Amino acid sequence: MGGDPAGEGSFRGRVRRAVTLPPPAPGARPAAHAWRPARFLVIAAHPDDAEFGPAATAAAWIDGGSVGRLVCCTSGDQGGEDPDLDPLALAATREEEQRRAAAIVGYDEVVFLHQPDGALANELPLRELLVREIRRFRPDAVLTHDPEVLFYAGAGVNHADHRAAGIAAVDAVFPAARNPMAFPGLARAGLAPHRVRRVYLFWPNAPTAWVDVTATAERKVAALRCHASQVGDPDELGGRIRAWLAEEGEPIGATAAEAFRVIVIDDDPDEGPHEPAQE
């Protein structure tokens, strides 16, 4: 793709050409998505979002040798039905549930940013926190909510925190994490700029890649069961999740899959350049 070797075009040139992996041609069956990052960071709005989202993919990649880490922007302190419930107690419960779920998936660490649940905003403080975690972990790929989804295809409204977390993560990936002059205090503290090569957007309305998770589907279900404060009937939920994964597996002929909208920012050296799909 375009851009100067030093990378200055990425931020000094204001625009970088990126590639959205194209959807399959009408009537064509896509192949299962085979690219696997050596290191990946999942950025989610709430505890349990990563389990409802890309948990089976994360588990499959970790089983394949990747190192994964999870960042939760909030601790889910509004995730209850009782207005008299202590939100700090609920946050502590949900953080512990998330740690147990993360251990099942195989993440090396869970980071909580303790941002306000229900009031997450894509503003500089959140972006700096995300840039800090990206530069600290130095992932090849970031997985996050698709920020362009306001209404889900078919039915449902995407939570405002999901949209805010997704766009904050995208803005942190590009250009901030790779720009040495963005949040200069981070660089002075030893957190050098870092180039994330790909972004995987989960819960998309228009997926472009499907990861075969047949071998790790039950890990996703087991991780979701850890969120007891949020799951009323774990057996019913498990049935719904298996049906959902089976539906997403149909395009690639797999028993179970998770779907993503994939954005390639920097090509792999052994892949050769892609034709830019959008600027």
C-alpha cells in the first residue's frame, strides 16, 4: 500500500489508505479466515462483551500460539436490575467474573480502565488509556466493537458504550498509537509508538471474514457461564450461542464460526500489497 517507509505519511500526511477485506462474491463460498496474529488485543466496553464477541476466535488463536490480552473500558457497574444495588460491589463482582472467563479463554492479562458504565465517551482521556495499552502490549491486531453499527441487521440497537469503545479503539490504533507526537508523555515514559497491522470489528452487519471456531466453541460457552450476574439461564444461553455460531459457520461450511469485518492497515511482508478499497 502507499505511505512512506518511515511511516510519516500515516500521521503527517493526515490520511492513510487502508483495505477492508472484501465480502465474498454473490453465490460464492468464502474460505475460512486463516491469518493469525502473533499478538492480539481485544478492546471491549464491558465485562462479558468479549465472551459474547470474539472469545472462540481468541481461544483458537491462543491455542495456535498467539498471545492475547483483554481490555475492558468499564467494569459494568450499571449492569443490574436492582436500583438499590451498590454499583461498586457489582463492579467488583463483574471484574472477578471477567477474570475467571478470561482464564478459560487463555488471555495473558485482563486490564480494567474503570471508565463510567453507560457514559463511555470517545474523548482524549479514554484514547490515551487505550494508546497506553496498545503501546504496552504491542499487538499485531486489535479486536473491538464495530462502531458503525447503530442498529443490528434484523433487530436491536447497539449499546452506546459499544459504539464509543469501538471508535475510541479505532482512533487509538490509527493514528495515535503509531504517532510519536500523540500523547508525548507516553513516549517519554518508555512506551514507544507501535503500528497495529489489522483491526477486527466484531458484531458487524457486513462481515468480510469468518474464523472457524469449531474446536473452541465450547470454551466460549464455558467462559460465558462465568458471568453469573448477567446470565439468568446458562443452559438456554448455551443453546442460543451454539445456534448463533452454527449460523455464522454456514458461509464457510464450518460447524461453528465467528464473523468479523477486517480492516488491513499494513500488509504482511509475505502477503504482497492489497488494492486499496477506501481512504
